[in-house]
Amino acid sequence: MKHLLAIIVLFMLLLTACNPSPDEVTVYCTVDQVFSEPVLKDFEKETGIKVKAVYDTEETKSTGVMNRLIAEKDNPQCDVFWSGDPVRNSVLQSRDITEPYQSEQTRLIPDHFKEKNNHWIGFSARARVLIYNKNLIASDSLPQSVFDFTNPSYKGGFAIANPLFGTTTFHMAALFVAHGDAQAKQWMNDIKANGVVVTASNGDVKKQVMNGELAFGLTDTDDAFEAKKESDAVDYIFLDQQENGIGTLIMPNALSLIKGSPNSENGKKLMDYLLTRETETKLAKSCAQMPLIKGTEVPENVPSLDNINPMKVDFKETSDKLEAIQSWLKEWTLQ
């Protein structure tokens, strides 16, 4: 009798594993948990669908869950990939891990911020900015371009996050595409010679500038926004805004539906929920993200994309470049 009971229990467990709950959805997310989790909790409350979320760590931002999705390709466990930039989504698309999804909500997003076949759809954007400490450097002495970082007057006083992870990888890949490998490598070697501090994360760039350890550094608008709330000594600027400048890198969040996912219908419902003015307003209020949907209500301190000269980015080409330069970036980081 005991053996029969054990067999029945085992059968029920296997049946549950093979038949995912119709009332749940799994999302892998690279966006800071402090900002993304409240939005996912609101989705739970409003729909009754339980969200199982897996988040990246700050140090392995964007890379950890992407590699997990690649490893799970033949046995997908995730329904939706919510990335802080579209480059990782493009990597997954190239490996046949995502599938197209289009709804009325996806039509609200400008064409430049979604993949042409809807393998990923963007929303709420951040930008790469220069954060600086007003007690250490005057506003009229700031670099106006990333290419000014080679100026000897800045030697040892500035930082970038580890280029192997997160939005810094995206930024470096975009610069490689825009200027070619030779010029981009020369620039990176030149800033290394000029004493650039390589921190573990964008958050560490923010902390070191805020604490007065460094004059300035590259980070994202959400980190800069948080720093300004925490310290009157901190401000930020958009780089490369001058005439003929390369422009500021704009990075939309990006959503992808995972091919063969366990709860794809709930995945579509979650994507539709995230692709709304209401979600963009929440992210604008919590972390100063800039809406992509026209007419979205935002606080006064959130910059408008209409007022920023953007860097022209081919996301697919940048994704390919990201993978191509990984070995070189690792060597550069370890030098």
C-alpha cells in the first residue's frame, strides 16, 4: 500500500511539472528589482496571475539570465524575457530562442524601438549619461563627449562600469559599430592609459562619484536620478549633443516572448500589461525612465526624448558586435 501511495504521489508531481499552472507566468528580468518588482506585483493584483520572477545580480547585469535562457533552449522554463536593453534580446533571437508577438499594444511603440518582426518590443527608455560631483569638477570643465575622456586633465578621476556586463557592454558595442574596431579599441586603450577606474557596476560608478572618490563617470539615467535624490553634490549631463556629435545612447527596455514557453498566453498578457502608458508612467516616477508612447504622463524632472540628440543604433548589428568583441573586452578588462 505504501509503495502504491508513493507511486501515486510521484505521478502527481510529474504531472504538475509537465503541466504548468494556468494562473502563473515566469519572467526573467535584468532590470533592477527595486523598480521592476513593484510593476510585476501590480500585474499580479490586477490579473490574479502569479508572477515567478528571476532577476539578474548587479554584477552580472543582463548576462546571467541571458545565459540561463540559452542553456534552457531545449527545455524552456521562462515565458517572458524583460531586458534593460534590446541587445540581449537580439542575441536570443539569433539563437532561435524567441518568437514574434504582436498585439494592439505593440503598435503603440515607434518602429525604431522594436524588431521588425516583433521578436522584441521596446518601452520606457534610459540613456547613458555622465554623472559628476559638483564639488570636484565645475560644469564648464566637464567633458562634452566620451572622446574627451582621453584629456590628460581628467587622468585617474573618472570611471566606467565593467564593459563585460550590462549597459556598458551595449554602449561599447555601439561605439565599435559607429566608429569601427580600430578607432574604438584605440579609444578604450587611451582611456585605460588615462587612468579610467573600472568599477563592478553602474551602481558603483554612482556611489564613487556621489561619495567624492571620483569627479565623474558613465552610468544610466536611473542611477543618475537616484544619485540626485540622495545628494545635492551630484548632477548629470547628456554627452555628444553638439552639432555633428554622435549623440546619446538611448536604451529602451525590451520584451521577448520565449519560444515554446510553458505559459505563453500568460506571457502575452504580461507583455500587453507592460506595454502601456500606465506602466511607462510608473517607471518614469520610480526611476526617471523616458516613455516611448506618445501622450504618457510623466513628472517634470523626467527628460523628454524629444529634447535629446540620440545616437543612431542598428540593434541587430550592435548585438552581433557585442558577441564579436567579448574576448577583446575581457582582455582589456584584465590588463
